[in-house]
Amino acid sequence: LPEDVSESSFGRLLQGAVVDESNGKVLVVQDRNKTKNAWKFPGGLSDPGENIGATAVREVFEETGVRSEFKSLLSIRQQHDHPGAFAMSDMYIICRLRPLSYDIDFCTQECLRCEWLELAELARTDRTTPITSRVARLLLRGLERGFGEIDLVMEELPAVYSGVFYQLYLRPLKG
Amino acid sequence: LPEDVSESSFGRLLQGAVVDESNGKVLVVQDRNKTKNAWKFPGGLSDPGENIGATAVREVFEETGVRSEFKSLLSIRQQHDHPGAFAMSDMYIICRLRPLSYDIDFCTQECLRCEWLELAELARTDRTTPITSRVARLLLRGLERGFGEIDLVMEELPAVYSGVFYQLYLRPLKG
């Protein structure tokens, strides 16, 4: 391994899009230490061995104070030629979460702002990132036509040889 | 980092389901060094910095001699409590590929058998793994009702701050 690779480089970056289906709003933050104030979904790095959904729920809570539950996997990003990236450090996953609480108590060290924003507004604003904008459009489609069209759902299965369990994310087999 | 973590532990495991839409067949292999002879999709580990689709296409060619092109991402697996796994070593991605050649010339060091198998047969046989069986059922649905129902397609986008490009995989925005 290169000497400059730190343990944290191997974490998976997870973001959680917490969608309130009752009013079409989604939880978004603006990072404190960025030059451009773009809305994005809250998130952070997984701990070793932590499940995708568990990371997203934990990071959203730590950053915003909102409790939620995992619903599905929506998107995966792979960075090309990321400066300093090594092997797996360049994966980045966005999940759909369902809110269990609504009051915001955001981390002022990480965030400048945190709001429940209309999905329709997030889908059309310039004050966001290309990936957030696309996922907002996808979530709008989910609101209108059902999340069954956009979700990768989780199934837990035993491995054939070892007997340990794994999580498989794929489109629902019944559609 | 733990001392027993080798560089190869950080590779992403990619498998390619090469589907021939003209006859409903898919390319499958049986590993040479397994006690149970289960059909599975060919694949292997990504090189550092290598794209998901490029790894799948390369590994399928090296293992089976069949040339193909990347079409979509189908499924992601996360292993829970994998013995010896550390952080990112436990991700495993299945892609859908389209064949560009059909003659099999398989690697006899890696594989015991390699065949074009009916997807319908792979979906119902016991001589496969749970994940392969599920993906076969998903691919059958794609053959019958269009792959637009099951695919995560790739979009290449510039990063906001750095200007480098990344690959985003998500459900098609037009459905």
C-alpha cells in the first residue's frame, strides 16, 4: 500500500435523501467549508463493517438531528482520477430514507444551513450539484409514479459456502 | 491499517452478465476450485482507478474469451462479517453486458466449464448461487418487458469543484 493512504480513505461515502412523502419535501444541507453554497444531501463515511443503510441513517442523524429509516439504494457514483484516491476510496452511494422525526438540530461545525426543501425546487435550482439535481428529479418521479420505479431494494441472503449473511441490492423481482 | 490487509483486498469485485437478446442466453462459468459446481457469472477484481464497466468487460474476456460492451449496472452486494474483510473489500457489483463475440475460449486455470445457458434455465436450476438465481430472474423480466425496468444507466458528469469527471449510475430519468 502507498504510505499516504490513511484508514479513512477506505470508507464508503454514503448520503441519505430523507423524503417526506406527505408534503414532497427533502432534507438538504449546505457545507460550512465550501466556496459555493450548494444544497446537497447529508451524509458521511461508513465505519468498517457497517451496513450501507446504517451509515446513511447514522450520518444523517449526526449532521441534522433528524431520525430516519432506510428504504432503498438510489444511485452509485464512481470518481474518475480523483486526486489522492486509491482503489475503493472513490465509491459514493445515495440512499432513500423515510423520516421518523422532523425537527432539525444541525451540526454547526459541519453545516451552514439545513432545511426541508421542496423536491420540485431542488430539482430546478442552480444552487445544487449535478448529482443532487438528478437524484431530486428521480425522487420527484418516485413521488408521482411510485418509488417502485426507482428503488433498488435490499434482500438479506446467506452465502452458499460460508453461511454468513450478505445484503443484496437490486430492482424488486416483482414489478 | 491492520498488517494482514493486502492491496488486492481493496479491489472491487465485478461480475458481468453477458446477455444475448437474440436467443435469451447468458454466459456462465463454473469455478475450478469449488466443492460445489454452481453456475455463476464470470468476473474478477478491478484494478485501482479502473471503471466498473471496464473491469467487467476485461474480466469476462480474460475468463471466457467472449468480447462484450457495458450496458448497465444491475446489483450491488455488501458482505456482512466477511472473514478477513476490511472496509471496502466487501463490495461486489453485477453489470449487464451485451456480447460482441460469441465463441467461448475459457481460462482452464480458473474455470471447469463455461457455456451460453438459457436464462430461463439459470433462473430455475439449483446448481447456482442465490444471487445468480435472482439476477437471472431479473434479467428474464428485462428480456420480457424491456431492460429499462431493471437497469441503472451510467452518466458521465463533471465534478463541481475539481472539474474532473465521474460516473453516476442511477435509474433512467426518462421512464
